[in-house]
Amino acid sequence: MKNLLSRSALNVILLSVLVIHMVPIAVIFFNALRTNENVRRALLSFPESVQFDNFVSAWTTGNFLVAFINTLVIGGGTVGVVLFVNVLAAYALTKLPVLGRDFFIGYFVVAIAVPSFAIVVPVYFGLSALGLVNSKLGIIIVYAAIFMPFSLLLMRSYFMGVPRDLEEAALIDGCSELGALLRITLPLARPIIVTVVLIVFVHVYNEFLFANVLLQGDDARTVALSFYKFVGRFTEDTATISASAVIALAPMLALYFLTQRRFVEGMAAGGLKG
């Protein structure tokens, strides 16, 4: 009886969380298919007639094609830098006798706690001195530095679960440490690598503060900045704002549904093996 009550309570909680998350998405989707006049009359209502003109207007006004290309370039560059550096660093901190290992681990733990708004001004002046403001390279460097600490600790936690005996066997067979990393550790660490790729890319896709400060030209805008263009200019055009929100949200929803199993597996493995 107690187990039945516990399961029922858990189901109620899960259903409540689902409703809390899904209702706003449903409202945005339905409003994107309505005329602005209908939205003004009743914010919460089904479309009387399906309107796709809102999506055309939002896509054109927000210049989303350029924004998606910029986001892919910036996200891909950030993921590449983070993976390259963190795979090597996580392997070294886990498998090799690195001097000051505890210091570096503690440093990265502290770095996770530093709020972004506390460093945005010095970062801007530093990149401005280097001529990297309003450039994809500059924002990639910033994003890589921001997202490295957490992903490094996550990868290190997973690498700790890979038996050192496997790598030592490869070393006996003539592999270098780099060879053991590439041939033994990396293939076994595929779940956590996929998880890190997803976490970093999604954070880059959603990041607004640094993008708004460092990317000032229309040709350099990301998806988050393109959506922000509708604030103020179309404050009363709720239908167009909703359509732009659907355009910005759709790729992330598709990515989640395609990769949710691998993401959960990687997070669980990374958390348990530490």
C-alpha cells in the first residue's frame, strides 16, 4: 500500500512538472499560428485559422538564416576547442602524475562558481584591445574558457572509471600515452564526449549576455540575439514574437529528442564513475 501511494505521489509530481513545462510551449506554438488581433482578444486560445505569415515575417525580420549559420560556426568552434583541451587535460589529471593536480582541480571548481556578469566588463576590454570584439574568434575563445571547467570535471570523473590496466597494457605493447588515450580511453569515453558536446553546444545556443556585449553587428548575431530584436520593436505583435520563439526553439527540441538517451547515459556515467 505504501509503495502504491509513493508511486502515485511521484506520478503526480512528474505530471505537474510536465504540465508546468509544456503549457508555456503550447501557448507559444498556438499563438504563433494565430493573428495578432486574435491573440490580443484572448492570449490562451486555440487558433481560429492557421496563419503561417507570422513565421515568414519572423524569419525575415530576425534574419534567422544568418543567425543559425553564425550559431553553428560559433557553437562548433567552441565544442572543438573544449573537446581538444579537455580530453588532454582530463586524461592528464586522471592518469598521469601531474604536479599541483589538486590545485588545478580546485581552481576549476572555483571557476564554475564565478558569475558571468562579474567578468563581462574586463572580458570586453581585453578583447577590444586585441581587436576581437564583434568577431567569431573572440566569442569562441570566451565561450571555451567559460564552459571548460564544468566539462573538464565531468570528463575527468568519467576517465576515472576507465581501468588504468587497459592503458598500461597498451603502453607495454609500444603505445605512447597519447596513443593509449586515442586507442583505448577515447573509444570507451564516447558517451561522455557526446554529453559534453551537447551540453556545450546547447549552452552556446542559449547564451545571451556575452553575445549581446561582444557581437554588435547584425551580420554577427546569434539566434538568441536575433530573437532579442523583437523585444521593443514588436512588443505588441505577440503573434510574430511567438513565431520567432518557435523558430528559435525548434532546433533544440529536435536535438534533444534525437539525443536524449545518449545524453542521459553520459550524465549518469560521468556522475557515477567519480
